[in-house]
Amino acid sequence: MKDDLTAKQEKFSKLMAYGLDGKQLSAADCYRNAYNTSGKPETVQRQAHELKKNPKVAARISELLAYIDRGNRAKALSSQALVTE
């Protein structure tokens, strides 16, 4: 899926899913970071919203979130196994 995206769309998707420095970011902050822009807040918000609605970008964000979810489930199961031993 990531091959269908531009480098900036991929970066936006990763920032939406993973955040930055352990912090979740707004779509506008992800857009600012990925596209290295300092445009008007209204413009950035609108562009971020449109990018999130892009079917390829939305699918990539979902794919990354599913990957995170699987990893968290695996960690939880691993921790549970340690507690029950």
C-alpha cells in the first residue's frame, strides 16, 4: 500500500498513526510536519482534512493502526503469560 503514496503522504500517514516523540498529533500538525509548511491555520486544517479523506491515505493510516494494535495485543498476551506462570 505504501508504494501508492508519495513520500509526504506516507510521512503524514505515519505521523497520524504513530505520533511524534510519543505524542499524538492533530491532523493539522501532521500535515505541517509532513509537508513542511507554515501556512494559515485554516488552510492547513482544510488540507489535512482533505488528505485524511484520500482513500489511499486513509487505508494506509488504517493499516498502520492495525499493525500497532496487533503489536499491543501481542505485548499484552506476552505480559499475561508472564503473570500466570
